Amino acid sequence: MGWMSRGMHWLGVLVLVCGLGSAAWLYLDAGTRAGGLNDIDADSGLEGGLHPEDFKSYSHDMEAFGGKIWVMLAAVRRQVTGLGQGRPLAVLVGVFSLLAGLVLLRATRPLPRPNVSPDATARADRDIPGPPAGDA
């Protein structure tokens, strides 16, 4: 195992430990804040707050101006935005760090050596046909 392979191995271990540790911290921290003041909108006083997408008139206007595709894109944008906070973010960080760490660890494994005996190699060299004798 060369110095580069050893370095990639330790980098993979570091990515796994730091990534999964961060994901666990984010997950536990999101669980403690679930009912706190962070989820209450200051303007409306309601938990989770009110968004324009919650009103029927907003959806109607979106459909009138941009068609059904705008309504669908707004719903997708809202779902993707939700991935960037709380427990979904922790799961996302955990999955990506697990994949990156395993890829780095797999890259450091040596390739298997072919099990070819020296006799088989010598026989293969003899069986290769050469140029015909009369063409010289």
C-alpha cells in the first residue's frame, strides 16, 4: 500500500466519521428544536407560518399566468427547499457522506492479481501463430 493509497484510505475514514457525526448532530439538534420558537412565524404567530402557496388564489394566478407547469414547479421548489433544513438535511448529509466515504475506501483496495501459472503463459506464447514460413 503506497503513501497515496494510505492517504486516500484515511481520507475515506475521515469523510465517514465527520460526515456521519455531523449528520447525527444535525438530526439530534433538529429533534430538540421541533417545538421551539424557530417554527413560529413572527408575522402570523402560526406554527410553520403562512406561505403564498397556501392560498387558492395564488395557485389560480400561477396557473393563469404560467399554466399547470408553474404550479408543479412551485410545488417541487417548496419540497426541495424543505430538504435544506432539519431532519431531511441530516439524512441527506448522512447519505452523501456514506457514499463518498465508501467510494474512497473502495478506491484504495488493490486490484486482484490474475491467477495465471507460468506454464500457461509459456504455452500461450508457443500457440500464437507466427508469419507463414514462405512469405519471407
